[in-house]
Amino acid sequence: MFGVSAGGGVSTTAIRNESLSFTVAFKELRAERNRLICNLPNAPDLYGRLGLREWIASALTPVENSQLRIGHHPPPNGKSLPAPPVPVAAAETPKQILQQKRALVEFWADVVKQHAKVVDDHAKAVNSGADLKDIQIAYDEAFIVNRAAAKAASEYGKAATAYKSAKAADPKDPELDGLLQATKDANDEASKAKQDVASAIEGLPHDPPIDSIGHQVQFVVMSSANIAPNWSLVSFKGPANGGPLAAASRTNTHTLIIALGAPAVPGSVKPSEEQIRQLNNQHLDALRAPLGQ
């Protein structure tokens, strides 16, 4: 009997981790939007669907629902607009519509002025070192001012349309010009009060409703191939009875991490400590995930 055996093998493992961090301002994205090609829903890996739209919608839902708001952060108190007066009779002619719109614009202008006064009082209290709860009250009242001013502007637009129709129907009616002017004056007062409120709010501490939001998406692509020929002769069997003759595999992992938040300095692109913390936490999560932790 004669026996001889020979063996050989080559094994290698290569692991490469690449990290790239950069900051992009929304202003830059808007300027480059016409040159960016982002609509690649059928492409693989990070060029495919990343779920960014769903992430933004989900992350900002508490802000949209006013559960989280700018300013001091106590539970929301359910501020809402007062109800406008109900007209005695439905307006039918253009002049009646103009009269009704004048009443509505004056009502909303009065709402704006009342709540603008509250904003001014609490803004002054904040600047004099009063309790921080005044910040939230000022923001709540400013929210009402903005909505009421928008209502006044909308009704004024309808009044201008009704004025044109009424003027075409009766050009000599002496009351039409006075009605439109009174409506415009009320709308101008509401607009001026809104601007004053905006200036007062600008001087308050800007505490955002959400400090930062982060998103991580990871794609793991595993590919493998092997060949296992096998034959049996009278005295020989092989060569792949115990496994494949040759095999190869490769794993590609693509990870995208995004952190959004206010910059360290307003108007700059330098990330804040909160954004850096968000990124570091997500990097650590990405490292722990392969370990099953």
C-alpha cells in the first residue's frame, strides 16, 4: 500500500470601516436643488429609498400637533382663536358682503391688538428678569396674533373682491369707498400689530421645540459563491466530498447617519454640541449593532 497526501490553503480577511462627516446648510441645499439628483428610488443601497420623508414626518409630528413648542416647555394649554361674530342675516348682494367682511376684519384686528398687548407685557417682563413662564405665554399669544392677522388679511381680500363687484353694480353708491377704506384701515392696524409682535418675539430667548433629531439607515449586502465538483472512480473519490472545492463571500455594509439641529452660532454651519452628541450616540449604536448589544 502506498499513501500520499498533500494539502494547502490560503485564507484572508479584510475589514474596512470608512466614516465621512460633513455639515450641509438648508440654504445650500435650496441653492443646489436644481442640480442635485436625488430621485433614485429603484437604485440599491444608499442610492435607494432611505425613508427620509417618513422620518421627518414622524420626528416633527409633536411640533405640528403643538405638543412640543418653541419657548419654555410646559404642557400645552390649548390656546385657540376666539369665535367671530355670527352675522344676523346671510349676505346676498356685493355691498352686503362688503359690509360683512368689514365687520370680520375689524373683529380680527381687535383680536390682534388685544393679544399683541399681552405679548408686549410679557416680553417686557422677560427682559426685566421675570419668571420664564412669561416666555411661553408670549409665544402662545404671538401664535394667536399671527393666526388672527392672517384671518384679517384673508377677509380683506374677499372685501376687495366684493367692492369691485358692488362698484360695477352701482358706481355711484357713496358708501362703497368708505366701507373699503375702513376695512383696509383695520387690516393695516392688524398688520402693524403683527410686525410689532414679531419684533418683540425676536428679542425673547429662542428655545426650539426639539433640540435635535437623528436618523440612521443601514444596508447590509451579503454575496457568496462556491463550486463543488464531485466524481467517483473505481479507486478515487473527490474532490469535494467534505465541502466545496472553492468558496468566496463578501459583505458590504452601508450606513447613513444624519443629525439635524440648530447650529452652534446662528447663521453659521458649525454644528452644536447637541448635534455632535446625537452623531456620537448614533455612531456608537452602529458599532454595537454587529455585536448584538
